[in-house]
Amino acid sequence: MISRYHIKNFAKFLIFLGIGVAIMYFVYINQSEAYKQECLLKGIAEKDCSLIKKVYSDFLHSNLFYLLGVIFLFFLSNISRAIRWQMMMKPIGIKAKFKTAFHSIMLGYFANLGIPRIGEFVRAGALAKKENVKFDKVMGTIVLDRLLDVFSLMLVFLITIIISSGQILNFISSNSNLADKINNFINSNIFRIIVVTGVVALIIFFKSKRFKNSFIGKKSFNFLKGIAEGIKSIKSVEKPGWFIFHSIFIWFMYFMMNYVGFKAFAPTASLGLKAAITVFTFGSLGIVIPSPGGMGTYHFLVIEALKLYGVNGSDGFSYANIIFFSVQIIGIIAFGILALFSLNISTKKLSDELQKQNI
């Protein structure tokens, strides 16, 4: 019998998939129209002018050696992420095996393809189940891991602004309407009401004794306690120099994935390090936005970033799809399925663990 929990998660999956497909469709329609205009200028017949056929052809003719290199760099980045995670867990008494940490991370990425952000909970649930430790304590280290990623992304964004300031300013000026709309919303009364209502609701909930003694209240406070403990763990990590090294190495590998990815596709093969860091930064922001694996949002921002370096929209669309399907689909699905077998945790056991945590 299908439970309410499974119906709820299936509904979430459909909602986020719908968002991803809608954004992807919007990007495709816009690029398809632009590609038709490009074909018209080149004298190519309309029946031979299909953006989907172009993407398929570009994928088949891309350099397999470099694409495998991109997946290998992704693999290396997650080796470092697993080691860094082990270092964060050790001070709070969790001595997780490297194999368990690595495969839990890959399983989390796999889950994110279905429902964005649920991967962090799947990752915590898999390791907690396998190592027989408290879910909340593990989740605290994952929150810290993500906070470090946010901090790293901010640093990368600042570096990108310094290196590619001219190109960034061009992007902002060419998208001024979007920037104005966002700014107007942030300064609107509706936004202020939402923020104030949210803050008041949180104060009432956390000050209310009834809430504190309820099931949800107890779970919330235990969860926050676990997070606080996880965040404190960074103060006690062994070999802080290696911790910093792995933190830098993770993001350097992400950057190199873009640079090596350029070499796999003829229209981007001549682009240099400056373009790579810009595309890497824009693409990272696209993956942060909650759609399955960054579907649509990643494509849009990568296309816009490549335009700054003279790559037309249709070629940018092809490049975004080549990297997206190589890493986000082929790489993550392969590593995710391998993780399921390696961890030897049934999807039912993992689902029961998450259900127990009311996730």
C-alpha cells in the first residue's frame, strides 16, 4: 500500500521536475527561434534546421577523451569532499569509513536529480544507517559542508568579478529589466510582509512551550542541536592545513571541469581560463537554483556566460547540454547506482530512515 509519505515525495518530484522542464522548455524555445534565424542567414533550409538535431550531432562529435576527463575530475572532487567530511565528523565522535562517506555523497547527488536539496538528507540518512550513528549529528556536518560551499562560491564570484569585470557588467546591462524586477520585488511591501510574517511565526513557534513539547518541536530542536554540534566540529579538525587544501581542491576541480569541458566541443575549444572561470561561476549559480540537477537554470546561465566570449546561443545550448548530460546525468546516475550497491542499503530502509526523521 502506498503511504502518504510516498505520495508527498512523489508530488514534490513532479513539482520540481515540472519547474525544471518548464525552464528548460523556455530556454529551448528561445534558442530554437534564434537558431532558425541563424539558419536563414546561412541559407539552410528550415527542414534541416532543428536545434535538437544540432545538439545530438554536437554531442556525437564531441571529444570523448575530454568528456571522460570531466567525469574523472568530478570523481576527484568528491574524493576530496569525502575526506573533508570525514575530518568534520571525527571531532564529534563519528569515525566513518571513506567508502561509506564517498558513496553517501554520490547517493545524495543521485537523489537531487529527483527532488532538489533532498540529497543532503539522503546523504545523512545513508551514512547514519550504515555507520549506526545519530542522523542529527551527521546532518550538522552536512550543513557545515554546504556553508563552506556557499562561502567558497562567494569567493569564486568575487574572483570572477575582478577577472571578468567588463564581461559581467555587459551581462548586467543587457539584463537590466530582470535586475530591476528583482530589485523592485525586494523593495516592495509584499516582500517586507513575507519577511516580517516569517520572523514573527518563527519567534512564536520557538518561544511556545506547546511547540517545544510537540513531536515536531522536539525534532526541530534536536535537529538544530545536531547542526550546532556539527558546526562546532570545524574548530577541532585534525590537520587544518589539509582541511583547507581539500576545500580549495574541490572547487579547483569544479573549475577545471569547465576548462577541460571547453576542449571537448569545437566552438569552445579555443576559450581560455578567463572564460572558464566566468562560465563556471554562472553555471554554479544555475545549479544552486532548485530545479532537478540545475535543469534549465544551468543551461540559461551557461549560455549567457558563453555569449560574453563570442559563442552564439545555439552553440552555448549544445555545450550546456553536453556537460549537463555527461556529468549531471551519465556521471551522477552511474555513481549513484554504484553507491546503492556498495552501501548495500535498500531504498525501503533509506526511505524508512527519512520518514522517521519526518523528511
